[in-house]
Amino acid sequence: MNQLEISVIVSTYNAEEWLEKVLWGFEVQTYQNFELIIADDGSGPKTKSLIDDLSQKLKYPIVHVWQEDEGFQKSRILNKALKACRGNYVVMTDGDCIPRPDFLQVHYDRKKPGHFLSGGYFMLPLTTSKTIQISDITSSSCFNPSWLKENGVPSSRKNLKLTASGKLADFLNWITPTKATWNGHNASGWLSDIVEANGFDERMQYGGQDRELGERLMNKGIKGIQIRYSAICIHLDHKRGYKTPESLRKNRAIRDETIRSKSTYTPFGIRS
């Protein structure tokens, strides 16, 4: 095999049912030259058991990076995962986002020096999220609007995220009013750019810590490219007990300061 090019970072916390589905999604990627690093923010033994089991079944290499459970410390575990990367290009997503089979191929094909890629997601209701079986993932049925409609997802214009391809997807990427931001569920960039920005700000808990990294990259002149209609993952539903008004206010203040000062580096990151 050629030298490893892409490191995929998948964040997780005590969500074995969702993580298993996501890891099977990476098993059927058309792009194969990658490693997968699980950024585990303190999960219990069930998660480790699942990863150990799937490491024997799946063909791509899995690295499990774990830290003690000290509340929501996603920024800290993502920085640890970044230090474990062997590829020179990093794709980041979450353990509740199943990638479409062309997900990594799109990120690989669209990568560009001096830029990062900003992908999208298609949100599913909880009932549909639980309905999805491994066979639905390996056959790609769960990305089919007809299958989704049969399993509780109403038809809407949002289905374009699943059906658009080629020039239509490129056109939709171009006209969308949504800015190209660094999204925790679907973004990619050069490891060297992320390390130079010192990774994620570890003062930040839930609420925009991914966007803040992207804002520092943009302050450095790294431009975002919109691929929300090209690189698709389906987002499984779940509760967010770690979302608090306090963390949102704190993180908003840090982001405002990053934007105001045009900061390109955080002293609270990988090298703190």
C-alpha cells in the first residue's frame, strides 16, 4: 500500500450503538488509504470492547485514543488524537455520523493547499437512527431517500443533500448561503495547518469549539471550501446533556476574542 495519506478522527463518548454503525460506514469507503483514530472522551469498557472486536473484523487500522472522564473535554481528546495522526491530511467527524461510501474520496479529491473543506450532514430522527442495521450501511440503503421515507423520514428539499451529484452538487455548494466553517461532524484540512494553529482551544467545552479552530485558520489565510452537498454523512439523533448555557456563553466569548484579535494561535492547545 502507498504511504498513509489520510487520518480520520472520530470523536465518541459512551455511544456504542452509534459508533458501531459509523465504523462500518468507513469499512465500505471507496477511498481506502486511511487510518481511523477514535478520540474517546472517557467512555467505559463497553466502548473499548466494541473497538477491540471491530478491529479484528474491519480492514482499516483503528487507533483508540482515550482519556479519563472529566466531563465534556472534547477539545482535549481531539488534540491527543491529532498527535497520534500518521497521515498528512486530517478528516474529522463524530461517532454519530455515518459517512456515505464516497465521503473520504470527496475529501481526498477536493483537498487543496492553503484551504480546508467544510462538509454537511443529513439529520435523522431518533426512530430512523435506531432502525438502521449494519446491512443498510454496507449496501448504502440508508442513504437512499426512498429507504429513508419508508423508515420515517419525510420528503423535503433537504433530500438534495443525498441525491445531488456532479455539477448539480457543485452548483448547490456555490449558491448555499451557509458559510464554509470548520464543522466537527464533517471537515478536513492539512495536519500541518492545524498543528501550526495549535489545535483546539482546551478551555472550550460544548458549543463552537470546532468553529473557533476554523476561525483561527481563516485568520491565518487558510480559506474554507464548501462541500456540504458533495461530502455527505447522515447524523444519528441523540440527547445532548452536556450542552449548558454556561459553556455556550464561555465559548462565545472566546470566539469573539479570536475574531476581534485576528488570532491564529491558541496558547491553550496541543502545546499548552
